[in-house]
Amino acid sequence: MKALVYRGPWDIGVEEVLTPAPAPDQALLKVAATGICGSDIHGYTGRTGRRHPGQVMGHETAARIHALPTGAAASGLRVGQLVAVNPVIGCGQCERCQADEAHACPRRKVIGVNPEIPSAFAEYLAAPAANLVPLPDSVTELGGALVEPLAVGYHAAMRGGCGPADRVIVIGGGPIGQACAIAARRLGAEVTVSEPNPGRRDLLGRLGFSSVIDPGPDSAALIEAADGRATLVLDAVGSTGSLRAATQVSETQSRIVLVGMQAPSLELDAYAISTAERQLIGSFSYSAAEFRETAAWLADHPELEQLVDAQVGWPGVAEAFRSLAAGESAASKIIFMPEMD
């Protein structure tokens, strides 16, 4: 089968590889749509060291079931069905897994991140049948590829205890920031988004967000507009500057959720956390329940397909990685569709 193989920093290409042989608990899936994630781009450039030569990446995936393991049909799965793939695989034995919290399993693996798991920038993917979430009929292949990033944003908002009484600021209006803003609005909060890119600001406006701010140099415009009133900040950038801005726009005893992963280590203004009794909360992926809930919720929100800027097939996927990494592409979310010409 064809697959997009990571060869090293700034080097990725289409190669012929073996079609994966499913384990007894796995389904064989024909990939329909896979989103290019910011973490994939950071891995492609070598910035994070979280991708390895020879790896097939891809974890924001919708696929059609090609073959099922024995007994899987009893769970409502069927060949040909369109599913979203929850890429988080727990050990299945620990206390966290027993509580349906595989994302917190100390031995978790993630499809598209762990290099030994051939992943979704490919024609076929093998994944545990238990990780497949059937999509409602109204959700398209493109929409199915959005379930994973939308679930990331939903989990971040939930980690922050987001609710109708909150004044939320989302720092960063890229794909994960968009997902965070959508989730905070979904939970009833007042939402402001900080984003310097005008194209992303326009997209957020089309999605109904009326308070979208160009932060300006050193976030000065955002700090002035926020006036220290935020009760919850969702940092979808993950840099020293964005974390500093989060403390500058939030009030005493506010919560700051760090979900962005721009840099593996940050400088922290400890006094801004301790003296104002702010809470700094980490957020990574989502629970299985949050993933399922997001897939079901998406059925009533087809307008969110506006989050997709472009689609590419095999001829354009390597160039899509290069142009995104080089900052030459204006696209926010590009979806790889292996059956495109």
C-alpha cells in the first residue's frame, strides 16, 4: 500500500509499504480523511523529537471499516461503516483504563505518535475495534477527521472547569485554539480569542465569534482589552510568551489550561501563579467519553467543516507538510484524502 513516510527533519515522501496485518482485537480500516496536525508539523521539522525516521504519522482520522475482528459486530460495528478513530490506546488493565480514562494510562500509546504503530497517512490502518466510534449519517468524511482536534479542545475546556459563568480567553486561534473556543462556547461561556493571523480571525468571525482580537506586539492589545478579567485562559500556543500573557489577562484565582505544545520547555513567572493563586492545569488528548460525545455533537454542526481550508491527495501531501512548516501556506487545517486524484 502507499504511505507517507517520515525520513527525518524536513524529509517526508510517499513510499510503498506493507499493508498492516491486524491483531486479533483490531479492525483493518481504509483511510478516508486524515488531518495534518500542528504536532505532526513540529515532528516533521524535528523541533520536538517526537517523530522518528521510518514512521508513518497521522492521528486525526476518519476511515471506513474494511475488516473486523471476530465478535466486533456485536458492538454495532459493520464493514463499510464510517468511523472516527480514537488514537489513544491504554493498557486496558490499570485503574485508569478500567475507569474509561485511557488518556491518563501510564502506559498509553497514541496512534500517529508512537513510532512502532503504522498510522493514518496511508491507504490502510489497523486499530483496536474498541477505539472506533461510528459516525452519524450526517457527518461526512471531512467532518469525521475533525472529531479528534475538536475533542482536544473540549477536554481542555473541561479540564479548566469551563461553565456559563466564565469569561474565557483563548490564546491562539489555530486549529486547537479554534477547537478550544468552540468547546468553551459549547459549555456556555463568554469567549474571546487572541489570534494575530487575519485569515484565522476571519474564520472565527464566520463561525460566530464576535470577540476576536489581534493581540499586537507583546500581546499589548489583548492585555488592554482583557483588563485582567478572564476567569479561565486556554493557552493553545504553549510558549513562554503565551503563558506570560495568560497571567496578564486573568484575574486572581483564575485557571490557566496549557494545551498548546509549541515548545517542550517554558519559562514560568512563578510569582504570577503563586501570589495570585492561579491554577496552572495541563491538558493532553481526551477521555474516551469526551471523544464519543464530540463525535455525536458534531452531527448537529455541519458548519464546522469551514475549519477545513484545503484537501490534498497523494500528489500534494508532502508539499503540504513543507509549506505549512515553512510558514508559506495560509491554510489553518489541511485534510489528506488518499482517494483524491
